[in-house]
Amino acid sequence: MALERSQTAHTGRITDAERRAWEEDGFFLRKAVFAADEIREFGDAAERCVARIHDALLGANERYAIDGNVYHEAGGSTVQLEHQPGSRTIRVIEPFHHLDERLNALIDDARLVEPMRDLVRSERVALFTDKLNLKRPREGSRFRWHQDSPYWAHFADELDRLPNVLVTLDDANEENGCFRVIRGSHRKGMLPGLEGEGRLGPLFTDPRAFDAADEVACTAPAGSLVFFSPHTVHGSQPNHSDTRRRALVITYQPGGRRMFKVDAKREAGEAGAG
Ligand SMILES: O=C(O)CCC(=O)C(=O)O
């Protein structure tokens, strides 16, 4: 399905067309918001985070497996490794903001915070959580269809005030596993999960609960932003290409509230960590 209705090149508060896309589609895309030198800085910073986590994995850390997927609590983050048995490749780091100053500063960038004031429905916004998703060439695995709201339902009261923004760190296309959404799937709130598929199954959305014909592949150049609702069904395919596909996913909330994985408050914007 074509993207046109949900994409703009705007950088400030959200436009009327974006508001309509948010309400009707559950997402909108802003292409090429960051300049080439900034994108390079973010990519370098992401690799510094990976290096710090690799160091942390060499020290004492808690390791566990759920449904065969390996996780570590290391360096102040939850770290997921790629799924192949014995893989040491890092797939997800949550949170990442404490690992690198450049990425910590990005959380306060007006190009993220200004639209978030509208989506959070508060002039004061704070960080809820932040993830670095790394799809390495040939090894990066899929993200199954899911909503974020069921993960957060036991923690947060106002699920509809937890908007996400995905920042592409590399050009994202169908071959390297670009981000995908199900247009309009946010409108029914939390959808049923999978049954009989292990402990994680209930967190993946039952495909009978949405229409696969509404799938949109968010192909976009590096430095683009996809804003999406916590109820929007989303996921992505494996990286079958020789190019990496890295992305940040940052979730905001009204100011004055504590973060999801860290027992501290992190205001964003002018009042942020600076
Ligand atoms: O990075 C992706 O392609 C998927 C991200 C995602 O589903 C998530 O972080 O919840």
C-alpha cells in the first residue's frame, strides 16, 4: 500500500494532515529530517553503545532465556541477542540513552520533542523508554507483529499517551527489513495475542485480529522518523541483505513520570538532561 497520505517533510509541531493520519492510520512518516553529518554521528554513537554493552557482557551480568531467546541484564540495559543458538550478535539494547552522550542529547532534540508535545497531549514531556534495534547484514532477525501497549499495560495507566518515534539510522528498504505497520490497527485498542506459542506468545498479535492487506512498509532514507501509536500493530522482516538496518525507537510520556525500565525521571526538551 502506498505511503503518500502519511508522509511529510515537516519538522515542528504536527500538521493537520499528520493529526488526521495519527487518528485514522495510527502513524505518520517524516522523511529525511536529519542531515548527513548528524546521521553519521548517531550511527557512530550507536556502535559505541554496542561496544560498551559487549564490554559489559564480559563482566558479571544476569543471563536468561525465554522461549529459546537469550537476554542479558548488562551495563544498565536489557540486551537481546540474535536467535541462532550460540550467537553473540546484539539485536536490541533497552534503554540506550545512558550509554552515550550524543544519543542522550537526541532525546531532547526539538525535531522529536515538538511533535511529541502534541502526541503526548502535554507541553511537558518525559522519556518513557528507548531501544536500539540492530539488524546486522544477513543475521538481523524479524520482529513479529505486535503492539507495544500489552507490554506496558501492567506499568502505565494512560497507554494512549505513550507515542513512539522510530529514527532510521540507515536507509531502510524491503531487503534489509524496514519497519512495517498495519494501517488503522490502533483503533480497536489492545488486540488478542497468540495462544499456545510459549511465554512470549500473548505479546504477539493474533493475525486474525487485523487485515494483512493494511500492511505498510515504511521504506525511508536514514535520518527519517516514523511516529506510531502504542496500539499500532507493527513488526519487520529479517535482513536478507548485505547492508545493516539500525533504528532507534524512543517512547515519550507526560512530564513528571518515571521511566519504564529505570526508576528515575528523565524530562525531555528544554527541561531534559541536556
Ligand atoms: O525495529 C523494528 O523493525 C521493529 C521494532 C519494534 O517492533 C519494536 O521495537 O517494538
